[in-house]
Amino acid sequence: MVVNELKSERMKLSIVTINYNNAEGLERTLNSVLVQTYEGIEHIIVDGGSTDGSVDVIKRYVQKAKSRESRAKSVIWVSERDNGIYNAMNKGIEIALGRRVVNALNRSELVEDKNIGIQRATGEYIQILNSGDVLAAPDVTERMVSALNDEMSRLRLNEPHTLNDGVSILYGNMMKDYGGGKLGRDMSGNGLYEPSSFIYFYFGTLNHDSAYIRRDLFDKYGLYNEEMKICSDWEWYVRAIAIGGEKAVYTNIDVTIFDMNGVSESGGKNAELIKIERREYLEKILPASVLNDYDAYAFQIDQYMRLKKHHMWGIVHLMERVVRKMEKWHILK
């Protein structure tokens, strides 16, 4: 895909929402998309065959979206059994890519001819916004697309050779909803530095719901690993960014409000599963000696990156030079 210019009135964003028996949360999510001021949203809803009234919520949403045609929101939805969270996400992404089509019964099937799929694809970027999570404000999509335009303008001036690909991933802040009106801001690395190295993903990840991912990256790096139960979005980022070299750009925009009662809430009951899955993956892709070095020195490297970001590394460097001299003069052994 060639993205030479992103025009806010023309760019199409595909928002993928997955749901299973969460009608109340789904309605909040859909309403947050419905009120967006941005024109050009393709909303893809993948329901896992819910029995709690979720399908009725979707149908009402479709009717509301049709009544707001001036805002150019299109809705595509399916309700069928899936094989878990990442299988459902992949279905939504395949629809956005044009690889999967939806019939009149709101069931989906894969498209055999890849060229047909390319012709059907519409969204230039894909955002995953799952049931229960909401867009933080009615103008957040408009602001994110504007940030994409700004980043493209910067590329034109400073890195014209990258224009054939455009911005790989743009991400903002995720607000965490702990309930009772308590919110916290997650800046995916605190906005201190961009996730451009393996060390970033050794410690954490990017929040998928606050990220705009360029559509063709899913062709280049594949879909989410459905064998993983909870960390497949992290593993995909490792493939695309840490190994593939794609650049993720941070913008200080509060993009989404994340329901901390969800399955992938990393600070609660699933923390141990997240730790196990990540470790198993790292042991598969890294030689033991390299992983041992990460275990031994990752924290110090992270400290260095933070100090360097704030131009404070000179103090530590001076201390290191003093220690080196003292070793040379055998003052320290």
C-alpha cells in the first residue's frame, strides 16, 4: 500500500470490535463510535454468537448509524462462533483487509482470490476497540487522524524515502477505568521513548486499543497468534517492531478508556499467565545466552534510556570514567 497523503476527509479507519455476551459493555463501545465527529469510519463488529441480547444491541446500532449518513460511518457485523479472542480479532482484521466477506445472514467466509480482497479493503489503518472499551471523546478519531497528517508532513520534510510506506503505527494514551469513577493514564512507556528496541517489549507492550496500525502490516507480519491466550497482541508487536523494524510513533492524545475488568488486564488475576506466555515466547525466539543478558542487564539499560532521554546521562558517564581511572590506577580492584 502506498500512503503518500492522508487527508482527513478521505482516509478510512477500520475499527474492529469483538464481543461475546457483553451486551452492556458493547452498547457503551458502540455509542462511543457513533458520536465520533470524524467522517470515514468503517466499524467491523465480530460477535461470537452471543445469547444475552448483544445482537439486538448491534442491530439498533446499525439503524442509528444509517440515520447519520452524513458522517459516513459504515457498519459490518457478524455473529457466529469463534475460537477465542484472537480468532475473533483476526476475523475482524480479515474483513478489514478484504480477505473475509460477510453474507446476508451475518456470517463470514474467507475470500480465495487475494486480488479481490485487496479491491474490497477500505480502511488504511486498523484500530482494535473491544467490547466494554470506549473512545475517550467524540473528537478523538479526528485528532488522531490529524496527528497522522502531522507525522506524514514531518516525514516529507525529514525522511522522504519513507513515504512509500507512511506511518507504520501511531499510538496514544489509554485511560484505565478501575470503577467507581477512578481513572488512570497509561502512556505505553510513559511517552518517554518510542518502542524501537527489544528492551521495550522485554518490560511491557503497546496498548492495542489506543493504536492505529497501518493495514498492510497484517499482510507483512501476519495476523495474531491464536495459540496464545492473552499475549498475542504483544507477540505481534514484537514481530513487527522489535524484529521487523517498524516504527511506532507516540502522540499525547487520550484515545480510549479501557475496562480493567477485561480478560487481558495485566495488573490483576491474569498477570501470572501474561508472564508465563511472554517468557515462553522469548525462550523460543532468543538464544539462551542473549536472554540471560536481558535478564541480567535489562533494568540497567532501561535506566540508561531514561537518563539519556532527559539529558542526564552525562553525570553517570562522568562517574563511570572516574571508576575506570581508579581501576587503571589500581585504587579499585
